Amino acid sequence: MSHPYDRLSPDLILDAIESVGFEVDGTLLPLNSYENRVLQIGLEEQPPIIAKFYRPERWSDAAILEDHQFSLELAEQEIPVVPPLLDDRKQSLFEYQGFRFAVYPRQGGRSPNLENPEHLEWIGRFLGRIHAVGASRPFQHRETLSVENLGWKSFHWLRESRLLPGETATAYLTVCEALLEQIDRIFMSADFQPLRLHGDCHPGNILWTDQGPHFVDMDDCRNGPAIQDFWMLLSGDRQEMTLQLSELIEGYRLFHDFDTRELALIEPLRTLRLIHYSTWLARRWDDPAFPRAFPWFGSPAYWQEQLTILQQQMELLNKPPLMVF
């Protein structure tokens, strides 16, 4: 079966970049991205640029432009994000032969050292600044993080798809349903104030240089609780995560208040991501890039492993939330 990205040939990509005024040198380097197609494009007598070709029919133009505007708004406050480049008409979203795309400056960097307390506090300070801007007004065209959007919609899609192998289907769906019912109750009791977030703030989306961190890939920015931009930076046992979180929030509080009630959302958010991730892989399986990149997905062993992980999450949801000091 054909996929819309099948038409996104190297020639089309280069022609698209030239259509917005860049003089390409013919070199392309695909980067590690699956939801969209992201490439480094070589230019004549200029540094390379990064081009993002958006997955057809995923976002509306208005939602993409809100992503761009948020990045530009943060950059205006000298917060280290990578906003899209603007053309002479101050436009950031372009279209060529049915593909929408944006162009970004190339920003290098390495992975942050999340075992270094100074690095964690530094990241926390910038998250505080991002959220201070994000709290000024909500997104109007982008999703709000919710149990319904990430959890229940994924659950219902998986149940109706009948992709789960028979020997684990009933157990997996039963555990999912019980988890989502419990997470619904936790979210209602947390009573958080949503704000504009990065939304996908994991270590791979933070690049480190001698000048500190900068944040990339705002493609999943959305309204939601502040803790969403923290929990993916935590790893290790409970004590290690407590120390990491404390350093992050120490820096964060210099620029924005943190509601400690949101600490109860860490494991619920992790659980929602686990359920959503499996559904995301299944729903994207018609894209040839996915079977190549995730050959292990969909096997009975995969679903059995996910069932075991979700059963462990059920235990974690019943434990007290992390504390900070």
C-alpha cells in the first residue's frame, strides 16, 4: 500500500527548499524522526539548515502555527529554543506539492548529563522561564493533555483494532482499563492549572553546549500540567528520582511557582505514555519507516512485556508520590 511520504523524494525535498529562497547544494541527511520527516539540507556557501516536513493530516495549519509562535515568543525572551526561520513576509509555514514544511537553523549539541546536579538546576531554570511564558495564555488550536486524549482514545482504538494476540489481549485490556479508571481519579484530585508546555521534554530534545541547554522539537507542545515537562528527565530508583526532581524544581522556582500537588501525576503520566506509545506505533504501521525502525513491535513477546510493565505501573500508582526538598 502506498503512503503519503512515498512521494517525498529527494528531488521534491530540494525543490521545496529552493521554492522558499534557499540555494541548495544537493546534500541531504535524514535525521532521527518518525512522526515527521526531518532532514539536514546543505546550502551553497552557507551553513546547513534543518527542514521539517509535517506528517500529512496530523495537525491543522493553525496548530502548527501555534507551535511556531510559541517558539518565537520564547526566543524573543532569550530562552534557548530553536524557532523556525521566517521568510521576507514573516511566514514560517510553507507548502510545496501537498507537503507542509518549516525550516530551522541547525543547532548542534550533546546530550545533557542528568547525573550532574548543576545541569539539572540549569535545565530547571529554563523550564521555569518557558512555563512563565506558557502560563500567560493557553493554546487555542493544540491539544490539552488529558486522560481522555492520551489514554482512553488509545485504549478504545487498540480494543477495536484486534491487533493484540489472543493470549494476552484480555489481560492487557483489563489492566489498561483499570489503570485508566484510577488515573482519572488521580487527575481529578490533582486539580492542576494547565499551561503551555514543551510537551515532549525528554533528554533527546535537550541539546547541551558549553553555554548550557537549548530545547528543540516543539512538535508536541500542548496545554497541560507543568510536571509533564519534568518526569521524562527522571530515571533510576525512587531516591535517585527524588534528588533529580529536587534539583530541577530548585532551579524552576527561581522563575515560576511549582504546585506540589502535581507530583502525584508523575506515574499516571508515565502510564499514559506507555499506553499511548503502543497505540502510536500500531497506528503508524502503514508508514514504511516504522516497520524498519521498530521490527520488534507487535510480537506476542512485545505485548507480554507491555502487560508486565503496566502491571508494575499499577503497583506504583498505589505508592505515595515523590517528594521534593
